[in-house]
Amino acid sequence: ARDSRAALRYEREREGLGFRFEVQVNTVFARLVENPFQFPVIEQGVRRALVRDFPYGVFFTTETDLITVLAVLHLRRHPDSWKRGRGDVE
């Protein structure tokens, strides 16, 4: 579950930057598995982990042994897009 368009955009901007973006996102995923509760709840059970060195957030929920990633989003362009498709959104 990667944001390939973002990685490609970063790679076009500077060689190696797209790869670095993917590494940082994958690092966040590893940290989610390790301890999802280290990240703050931002709204109704949804937590957000920030991607180091990039303006992206990983939005996710936790239930027992299940972590569901809702979205990996640019925080300035689409900060509330993770809400789409959730039953609690008007």
C-alpha cells in the first residue's frame, strides 16, 4: 500500500527522492505493526503517523490485532480525504 504517484513525483523532482519517500512510508508501516498506540488519535478512533521528511500522514485504525490503513495523504493538499468512505462522515 504505497502512494506510487507521490513516489514518482518525488523521483522526477530529484533522483532517489522517490525511493527515499517509499522507505520512509515503509518505516512508518513497520512502526505501526510494532506499536500502533504510540501515534495520537486525531478523530473518533483514527490515529495518524507522520512520514519523516515528507508532508504526509498515514491514517489508520486499530482493532484487537488488526491495523487498517485508511490513507496515506499529503497533509497540506488533502488533509481530510481519509474520511471519504467512512460511515461517520456527512
